[in-house]
Amino acid sequence: MNRKFLSNLALASQLFAATAGLALAAPVQDKDGQPTADQQKSNKPDRELTQKIRKAVVSDKSLSVAAHNVKIISRDGMVTLRGTVKSDDEKKSIEDKATELAGQGKVTSELTVTPSSSN
């Protein structure tokens, strides 16, 4: 009885470890299969690229708080921009800043424009 219990415990432990390993190996993506912000690469070039774009966006005081808070995801030199901005001008400004720093053809914009409501 004790031997059977230990055998089952060992099997359960192996299954748990295998499942945990699969969860780590398969990156989580959003519903459209795109990378999420928590998948930002931790290699130095991607971190630095994200920091440079973030600094350029935040230092532009003409942008709204929403624009300052867009998600910037860098993976292997490719940049994805996500979030909501208040105008087409803000969207273009952020896209231009990212393209200037990452390079032409290396920026995917998923920014959406949601104008602020007037009261």
C-alpha cells in the first residue's frame, strides 16, 4: 500500500513538472495570437529599444496621458504598439517616434483612436 502511494505520488509529481514546463515553453498570446506586454524580451537590445521609444513618447508633453501609457513591446528588434490614443495625430506621432528609433518596417501599430467625450 505504501509503495503504491509513493508510486502515484511520483507520477503526479512528474505530470505536474511536465505541465509546468509546457506552460513556460509556450508563450501566452492574446486572442489574436499576438505577443502581449509581459512577453517583452529581456535581452539588452530589446530592453534598450523599448526604453528609448518610451522616453521619446513620455517626453512629448503634447501627448495625452493615454498616449503616454501605450504598450511598447520589443521582440527581436520588432516593435508592437498597443493601446488607445485620443487622436489620429497622437497615433501618428507615436508611430513616427517608434519607426525613427526601430527602423522602417519594424513597427506594427495596433493603436486605436478613442476621442475624449465632450461634456
